[in-house]
Amino acid sequence: MNTLTEHDWLLGISLLCAVIVFGNGFHYLVFRFVGRHQTESQRRILGVGRYMALPARFVLLTIGLLIVLPLVPRIPIQLRTQLELAVRILLVVCIGWLAVGAVYVFQALTLNRFDITVADNLRARRVHTQMQFFRRILIGIVLVLDAGALLWSLHDPTLWRYGTGLLASAGLASLLLAAAAKSTVSNLIAGMQIALSEPIRMDDVVVIQGEWGRIEEITNTYVVVKIWDERRLVVPLSYFIEQPFQNWTRRRSDILGTAFLYVDYTVPIEPLRAELQRIARASSLWDGRVCGLQVTNLSERTMELRCLVSSVGSSENFDLRCLVREKMVEFLRNHYPQALPTMRFEVHPAAPASSDPAQSDFTSSGS
């Protein structure tokens, strides 16, 4: 039986140190070269160092170990086999880890060309929504392939025989779980429908159950809607397939908004219409498409005036409507204060006292 001498131990430790030094050195050179060809914003957006630096370091180190392990003399055959198997398993796991990081970098590289902060961002929101779903599919495929490579690296027929039975049992168990988790399966199918038919996209403006907000996150089972007051509404994916909801940015983000005024019948309409045009033109919130004032209703005391204005987005339109209300009320107060809603009372003078003696006698006798 071969035994490791002191010289063998020193050689093994030296080879291990060489693997660490050369592996880290090569890793440094590669990522330094990649970093030199990227700007600071690209490094921050793509995240190559964040997603791939650590798994790449482990891949290089495990490859180095596989190379130098046969060079260590007088290692027992059984121990050498076990060490090689352990390093090989570690390498397969690290390659899967690196592939998952590559998926995230690919997503960042794709989404970097589609900015959802611009005004006309329909295509960008479509790509962002689809990439959220496809990223999870790609990661699932990577994990399945990595698990298969891990089993293949073991080279144990017994394990494969037990694995076949395990897969058959897993197939039966998956049917039972699918029947028990009907809502989860429906959400997964709804996720595929949403990615392909696109009833909602990332950053869409929606109204759900009376709540106005933007689509912040789309997962495999639910959607997070960021409400205007910073609350979060978590909605199952199946809701957007089975229930009606409002999507204000389905085709375009521009939108019309109304501001109502209630004034007296004596107010002239044309000066108010001209003032609304002046307010809209002076504001950067107006997109120049629609601006009009109409009498939309009459009651027994007031007229209802509708100010209709357009903007490039719902947030801008809300601010523009508030501005129109403030400026129009200010205009009415300064130029037509009598036109503001008032309550009228008419006082009639009292009837003069009767001078008829007969009426006076009748009154006296009656009392």
C-alpha cells in the first residue's frame, strides 16, 4: 500500500497553491480585460462582475484541481477516485451557477436597449415583460441540464436504476400535485398567456378594484401593482385572464382627462373657453392634442362645465387636471365672482294692514 511521504505532501500543497495563484490571476486578467471595455454605467447595468465573477472563479479553480490532481504521486486509487468525483461534481455545480449568472447578464444586455422611462415605451414594456418570463424558463432549463450532468458524472449504474424508478414515481406524484394545486397550475398557465398575449406589461398603468397603480413586478404566480400612494397590491396572475380590469397604457400611454366646474347660469362661456386654452398652452403637461370646454349638464341651480385636456401619460394628466381646476377657479373668482354657485333668496314686502272696519270687527270678534 502506497503511503504519502513528506515530499508528496509538499508537492501536493505546492500544486494546490499554484492552482489558487494561477486561477485567481487568470480570473483577474479576464475580468480586468472585460471591465476595460465597459463604461461605468455598462458595468452597473449589465452586472457581469456581480453575476459571473464568483462562479467563474470557482470554475477556474476546480478545473485547475482536476488538472493537477493526477500529478500528485502515490495517492491511493480509491482516494484519488473519490477526490476526482468530488471535484467533478463541484465543477458541474459551478458551471450551472455560471450559466445562471450568464442568463441574468443576457437579460440585462437585452433590456439595456429598451428604456421604459421614455414617453413612447410600448415596445420596451413588451420586451421587459417577456424577458421576465423567459428568464425564469431559461434558468429552469439550466437547472434541469445541470442536474442531468450531475447524475451523468457519477457513472453509477445502480444510481441510474434507482433514478429511473424515482422519475417514474415523480411523474405520478406530479399528477397528484397538479390536481391538488389547481390554482398554482392555473397561475403558471396564465403567466404563459400573459407573456404571449400581453394583456399587461411591465410599467403598465392599471386600475384594479378601484386602485390606480403601475405594474411593478410579474412573477410566475402573482403580479405586484405599485399603488400611487406607495402601497403594493398583490394580484394572482389568473386574475388578469379571468377578471376585467382597466389598462390605461394597452396601446399608447397618452390619455384624456376631465375637470368639472359648477357655475351660475350668468357666467359667459367663451371667456372661460379662452382661459382654458391659455392655461393648457402655458403648461408643459399638455401634449397639444385635445383642449376643450363644454356645458355637459344643467341643474336647477348650476351649470356643469367639463374641461377636457390631454397629456402624454396618466401621471401628467392628473397634475394637469389639478392645475386646470386651480387656475379656472382663480379666473372665476377674479373676473366673475358673481358666477360662482350661490343660493338665492327673494324677500317680498309685508302686506299693508286692512282699513276696512268690518274686517277689523270680524278680527276682533274672532279673537
